[in-house]
Amino acid sequence: MKNSERIFLLAFLLLLLGVANPLAAQLTKDENLSRFDDRPLHFGFYLGVNTMDYRIAHFTDVLQNPVFAKNPGLDQQAENYYKGVHSYRVECYPLKPGFTVGGVVNLRVNSVVDFRITPGMSLGVRQLKFADNIDQKIRNPQIGGSLYSGTTYDQYVTTPSAYIDFPVGFRYKGNRFGNLRPYIYGGGAFRRDLENKRISESVVHLNRNGYYAEIAFGLDTYFPFFRFTGEFKFSYGLNNLIRHDADTASTTPLPYYGYVLKGLKSNIFTLIFYFE
């Protein structure tokens, strides 16, 4: 189990423990909002916390990257930095928390299935850790100096994200017990990253658009005036976010570190609280 999975499993367990007594009490009360799930259409909003991760695939040798075949002479230019060392490792570490917010449009399909549209925005950050011994002397005019200094030790590159989220999917609801009702969710999402990654673009070139398969489970709690839901969602990125390109005529530093990345796919873990 990866660190990100452990973090959110622990968070979800703490959530369950923290609300165990109130939830148990809900089982013994009269049903609140007994006709809530019969509404053909209703709306709401949500708040949440997330952590973002990458699934990373490497080239065995940096020079296997197709960017070198597309740009003759780039390998000789890059060799000034690689100095014969063409293999190194990248990981997403450490994981950091982010924030999610959005709205809910819920369409009742039948007594146990709802169709959900939950557009929103997710802010977060990933940090790439490069274990290398490249003589990196890339200069970045944005910060007026060397982007990296020194050699033969770990380097970190932060890639912030500000996603516009457009998830759609179906909820399959279990039986209601008093004022509690569990469910599972499956669907997909399109996300576009609005963040301008000025410094990280010197290291890795990323596509802005991402496509995700999503699965979630949660528990609805019915109060007298609204329905509250706690949900844990896993978003599994489907497309490769890496762009294998280089603009040799540009003054922007070439992403020599990033050339080792064959594939970079996104994972997002989100703990969400809905108010409907």
C-alpha cells in the first residue's frame, strides 16, 4: 500500500471514529427527510481535502526519449549535463494536502440509482524527487539564477495544480437504516489544469488536460433540514501527461531531467463532505 493510500485510509477511519456516536444515535431516531430521495432533481455543494500523486514510468536510458530523434544534435547538447550518466530515478515525494470545492447536480434515475454531476475546482501540489548525478547548470531568467546547484544528490521540483473538475457518474445506494444510507459511486472525470508552471516547465513539460476513472464509497446522513455525506474518492488518471517536446530555439531552459520520464499519470485521493 502506497503512502497516499495509507494517509487517506487513516483519515477515513478517523472520520468514522469521530462520528461513530452521532451516527449510532441516528439509527434510533425517526427518519428525517423521509421523501428526500424521491426528488427527481436536487442540488448541493461540497468541500474536501485531497492529495495528488503520480504513477511514473522511466526510460531505461534518457536517450531513448523520442525527443532526441525529433531534434538532431540535442543529444550532444544534453551530454554536457548527463556526462555519460543516462539513467536516474524520479518519484513523487512527499505527498502534500490540497483543497477541493464544488457543486452538485443530482438526478434520480430510480429508487437505488442517481446520476451525479459535480463540477468544481481542486487546488493541490505534487513534488517530484529526482535522484541523480547530472551536472545541472540550467539557468532560469524567472528567478535570476541557477535552477539547481550542486550534483550527486536529490533534487526536488514542485508542480502546483489548479484543476477545473468536471466529474460525472452514478451512485448505487444501499438500504436506508434510520437516517443512514451507504452507497458506492463509479464514473469518470475531465480535468484541466489552469496553473502556469513557470519554473517546473524547465524540468518537465506537462499536458493540461487529464481524463480519469473514479470510484468512491460514502455514507449519507439525513438531518432535519439537509443531507450530509462523507465520501472517499479515488481518481485514476488514464492519459499520459508528459509531452515529449523541446523548443531548441527558445530561451526557456530544456527539461533535461524530464527526459527520463516515459510516462506520468495522475492519481488523486479526495475526502469529500457533501451538503444537499
